Amino acid sequence: MDPVIVLNLLFDLVIFFLGLLVYKEKKNVLPLWVAVAFLLFAVSYALTIVGIGNSLILIPLRALGYLSVIVGLILQRKH
């Protein structure tokens, strides 16, 4: 198991839970979009760890993660 992938998974999960916590406290949607993005990143790393992550799965998951951050930032900018 690659320690870099495991570390990325752990950090992604921490950011996911912090995003949810901040969203619940502040009712601001940006942390929620960031949480969704990092959950998608975490799923991609988890799939890689268990050996079923391939480009057909990982690229769309990570692209959706980045798009989630972009959408959150655009929505935040409009407020």
C-alpha cells in the first residue's frame, strides 16, 4: 500500500468532515461543496487502495470533485 495514497485518503476524509461541520454551523454552502469534492477524492483513493481504481473510474470521480469546488466558488461569489 502506497503511504502517499493512504495519507491523501485520510486528509480527504478530515476535510470532508470539517466541511460538513462548518456547513452545519454557518449554513454557508461553500463548505458543503468542498466536502462533497473531498468525499469524491476520498472515494477515488479508497478504490485505488482496494485495487479497483482504474482511469475509467478515477478520472470522472476526480473531475467531479474539482467541478464541485468550482461550483461552490461560483455560488459563493454570487452572494
